Amino acid sequence: MSATTAIPASTTMSAAATSASASSSAHILRLNHNQLIVSLHGRRKSISASSSSFFSTYRFNSSISRSSRRISYPSSIRIRPLSPVMEWQDVTVKMEVDVPISVAYKCYSDREAIPEWMPFISTVKILEDKPDLSRWSLKYEAFGQNIEYSWLARNMQPTPNQKIHWRSLEGLPNRGAVRFFPKGPSSCIIELTVSYEVPQLLVPVASALKPFLENLLSQGLERFATFARSYSADTPK
């Protein structure tokens, strides 16, 4: 006779319950998995829609911004190239003059007499109604051409027996100063400084212009020394 082992009913029922529970859990997992996929898919669509909306709004706003920028600049405005800055030069000459400082100062203050001793100044005319203003003209042949310029100058407040200075108001841009230093009872030192904007015509020879003018100013002071001595002799004591 063969022996048959009996399986308790409770054990069979437990196994069945466990199988059913596992099946139910798997079903729940499948449902949760499907719901997660659906949820993620929904969120992806939402994010995609939001991104699309953002980029559409950005393109729209950018289009409006570009359009606004185009509208904000009138067509009549044109950008012009900047003019080049002209070169300024300074020339200083100094010379001892054998006349008292008061005579030298008085002689140099006679602006309309300056063409008598300055080689390149042709005329100086003081305005009758405004004696601090004067019209100057320059004529000289140099660098193979006839050079002619004019300007209106204002004499600034002088310091008697010490300083005369001026600046141009129109015409050839320039400014300068004459300073007087006592050397002794019958002599003084004159220092003349002239600053000027190099004219467009003379820009190609700008490097040669400074020593050329320095030489002319030195010649002028030499002639001024002779003029001042005669001026002193003619001045009533």
C-alpha cells in the first residue's frame, strides 16, 4: 500500500490567498504604472505647451521690441562720421631787449604797430567801439604757396609790465601771451608764446611748420628790440 500524505486544508487555502494577493498586487502595480505613465505624459504635454507658449510669447514680444526700436528712430536721423581733431602747436621764443620793462610793455601794447616789426602780420585794426577786440590779417609766402589768414582776437585783462595775453574769437584759432621779466634798470627779457591750430592747408608740412614759425617769431623779437629803442627815444620823458 502506498502512503498518501495529506496536505492540510489551511495550508492550501493560505497558498491560494497568497496567490490571489500577489495577483491583486501585480494588478495594482500595473494600474499605478499605467497611471504614472499617463500622468507623466500629461505633464510632458503641459510642459511642452508651456514651453511653446513661452517661446511664442518671447517671439511676439521680441517682434514688438524690434518693431518699437525701428519706430523709435526716425528715418531723417543719419550718423555722420566724426571730424578729425586738428593738431595744435605751441611755440615759445625768448629774448633780452635793451629797454626798460615799462617801455617794452608799452611798446608791445600798441597792437596796431605790430605789423611794423612782426614779419608775417600784415595788418592789425582795433575796433573803435570795443578796444579790447582787434582784427588781424596774416600774409606770407612759404612752403611754395601764398599763405593768408585772418582772425578776430580779444585781449584779455593784462598785468601791467608783466603780461599781455589774447585769444582768437573767430577765424584762425590761436592764443598767446607775452611775458616781461626785469633784467636790470634799462633792460628786460621778453618771452613770447603762441599756440595755434594747424590750418588744414598746412597739415602736410605740420612737422616743419613749428621750427619755421619759431624762426619767424625770433626775427620778430629782434626787430621789436630795434623798434622799442626807437620808440623809447621818441617817447616824451
